[in-house]
Amino acid sequence: WIATGQSNMSWKLKDCATGKEAMEAGDDAELRVLNFQGTLHPGGRRYAREFLAQLNEVNYYESGGWQRATAETLGDFSGVGYFFARRLRVELGVPVGVIHLAVGGSPMEAHLPREDFLRDEKLRGLLNEWWKNPEYPRWCRERAALNLTEWLEEPVKEQEPPHPFAPSFLWNAGVAPLLPFPVKGVLWYQGESNATIDGGAGPAVAKEVNRRKFEALIQAWRGAWEDDRLPVYFVQLPGLNRDWELFREMQLEVSREVPGVGMAVTIDVGDATNVHPTRKRPVGERLAGLALEKTYGLAVEGESPVVMEVGFEKDRAWVIFDQAVEVRGGGDLKGFELAGEDGKFRAVTGVVQGKRVSLEGAAVVAVRYAWADDPAGNLVGERGLPVSPFRRVK
């Protein structure tokens, strides 16, 4: 499996909650990791022009080759990637390998092959001087400008600045050299750099913009491996004090409308003030649940509850899911809001009965659940998997 994306995918096992314990118990001759790490880490520093002059897509990644899982080799490997692989090992009893390619802060554009930009009129313009193109993710441009300060002061003629945030850079550096090495599927944890205009606390990017890029990326992986059903399992962004609601909704729509993909809902394991939540075990294990159910055909509950029907009457609404739901830990249901004809949403509690949630309000015309930067929803499915944020209008 390939594990890629940005910093939450590359987050090291040794820095995860329960990571040290996992490392100590991680010795496994049949779990192998291939840990590609970039030679330019896009942190807050300037790089010497001499270093930048020799940097390219061919020599960007470094790795120690395939390594057996041990406490020594796992510490610097992806926590999400390891917890995913470990669950597969336990449930399947077969050898598992994971290739890590994630780069912190990287935008979707860096992972997308050049031909996908060229064939899409709305994406093609992003190739034009990306490092100062106002249509390119702003945070990525600003961080790259800092890293490339010396290069931009004295650029090499007819050569683009060498940076892992550049369009197609990570595809050319990481994916292209692997082909045609066979993979079972792709794990993707990314979106923090694309979800908002400035990659931070600013306003959200239009949903259709990111959906266009994400669907192009899924098709690029499938085209590269000549498999139009190649499994792609991705992580929905968790709770954080950022305007991520539209991005989560985009991810939900892709999970429902693009064949052969699956989404791990993680709205309950985020951190309100930290873009790098350390609870990575649930993330990896939920991705593994998707693979076990959808790829390997095991009778496990891999997907979170899916909304099947939403109904409205004058003073109430109801939601029906594809599986029984319940309130985590008991108590009052949290996270639902109803809007009346004035368009203002108000928090409501509700009654949970099997697959159905009943809600009461006044002149109800819309319902939404967990629709906030860092929501407090507590509705889960039969196996404890959280319900994704969603909204519906009458």
C-alpha cells in the first residue's frame, strides 16, 4: 500500500499517542516499510542556493530501502501507515508492505501529474509561475518563497524553482519511479493546505475547486496502475478551529459518488487547537477497516453510517441511516441543528431508534449535523464509527 498526503500522514509513530508502546511491540518480520523522506523539508527556513541548485525530482526523496518492522525502523515511520498495516497483519495473517511518500504541507497540486493539468482547462493555469500565481494555494506559495529566498533572488534562467510544493513535483519524484511496481491501493491523508484560501484560519476554498483536483488525483493513480478500480481510502479532515466544513463535505460527496473509494471519518479524534492531533491509531485502524471490508471482503464494519434518507414535516425532521446508530456513551444526542424559514440554525436534541433519528423544531426547512469547525457530535454506528458531518435542505 502507498501512504501519502501531507504532515498528518507523515506524522512519526514515535510522536503519536500510544506510539512508544506500539514500537516496543512492533517487531514483525512480515510487516515491511519503505520510508521515503524528502531532502527539502518545507519548514520555516531558507535553503542555501548551492543546495537548491542541485535539487531535482530525481534526487529529492531518500530512503533506506525496504525494512523489517522493528522498534528501530518504526519510530520514524508514518504512524497512520503503521497502525493501518498492523491491523491488516492481525486480521489477515499475510505479509504487508507500506510505502510512505507524504510531505508536510504539500498541496494536492504537487501530487498530480502534469498531463492532468494540461487536459483540464481550469487546472492548466496553475502551471504558470506557480510560486507567485494567486490561484495556487497561498500558504504553499508563501512557504516556498521563504525556502527559496536565495534562489528567487538569483534564479536560473529557464528553470522553475525546485520545491516539493511545485505542480507535479511529488508525483514525478515519488510515484512515477515506482511504476509499474504493483500496489494494492492508496491511502491519502491531505487537505489542510487546500481547504482554506490561506491554508490556515482564513475562509474556505470553493468546494468544486478542490473536488476537481481530488477526483483528478484519484483518476491519476488509477491511470498510472491501469486499474480503474484501484482502491483509494482517504481521511476526512478532523475537528480543528479552521473553516473546514466545505472540504469535509467535498470529501463526503466523493466517498459516495466515486466508485471504489472509502472515507475514514475522524471528526472525533481531532484537536481543537492543533493541526497535528496525536491520536493516529484510530485513523490508521479505520483506514484498515475500509480495506478489510471493501478490498479483502471481510465481514467487518469498515464504513461510518451513511445517510439514506432525510425527511421534513412542518415541525420535525428525521434522518435514516444504513445501519443502526446510537449516542456514544449514552446521554443526550449532540451535534444536530435545525433551521426554520428564517434560515437560522438552532441546536436540538433528538430521539435515536435503530437506524432513525427524529428531531423536532419549528417550520423546519433544513437539518445539519456536526457542521462546525470543531463540532461536538456524538452519534456513532454499531461498531462505534462516528457519523460524518452532513447537511440537507428540504
